[in-house]
Amino acid sequence: MQLPIFVAGLFLSVLVSAVIGYAAGFSSAQLVLFVIAVTVLLQLVYVLVVALLAVDRKRKTQAADDRAPTVPSAQVSPKSDA
């Protein structure tokens, strides 16, 4: 997880949720709880998306490794031994 993107998302989620809460007419205590709840929820979604992308990348990497060409075994026949 890249820290600057996480911090920028955190700041943006706090700002946007505060504006939405203020526009909805929440009191101070309600506004604080709303901002915290929305921020935590959005950050958990962000972490989930990053985790899903990491799992997908790992699966694709393993699939590519499985498709790697294999070298045929070089068996020596008794007739060609000299």
C-alpha cells in the first residue's frame, strides 16, 4: 500500500464527509461521529481493494509461471551410447 495515496485518501474522505455532514445539518457531536464513521469505512474499502488487487496479481503471476515452457527430458537410448 502506498502511503501518500492512503494519506491523500484519508484527508479527502475527512474533508468530503465533513462537508456532507455539515450540509445535512448535523450538530457538532453528530458531525464528528459521521466523519469518523465515513472515514473508517472508506479506508477499509481502500485496503480491501488493494488486497484484492494483490491477490489477483499473485494469481496471474502464478498462472504465468505454470505456463512457462518446460525443457523435454533428454533420455539416452542404449543404441546411441558410444
